[in-house]
Amino acid sequence: MKESQIKAVHQRDLRRLLKSLGVYEAVSCKTCTCFFCGCTIDEDTIAAVFPYGEEVCFCCGKPECCSALIDFEQEESYG
Ligand SMILES: [Zn+2]
């Protein structure tokens, strides 16, 4: 089974990842929202970061959003 391209990040690595993507400021200012449910994303609620087109999108830690993310990625990969 192929490992998902989307990896959950450890909190310690999160800031570095967000900074590398240029979205750390936006997350720390709580201006980002979950791609699926639209709730506010911050350093506590963020579960995943993934590219969508030109955008960097976020997924919160809700189980339904995490499973939606998996479905979403599979559609992207195989569609
Ligand atoms: Zn969500």
C-alpha cells in the first residue's frame, strides 16, 4: 500500500513547515480555515497542510475532515 503523500506533521516541525510554505504568519494570525469544514486553523487545530492548485490548504483535526482529506487526495491522485 502506497503511503499517503500528505503527512501529519509533528508540532515541533510544524512551524518550520509553515514558514517554508510561507503561511506561518497567516496561521498564527488565525486567518486560515479548514478546507473541508471551514473552521479556523491555528497551530493547535491544524492537522495537515496540502497543496491545491496554487494554494496552500489546511485540514483541521476533526475525524470527518481527516477522512475527507484522504478521500480528496485519492481523487486527486487517480482522477
Ligand atoms: Zn475541518
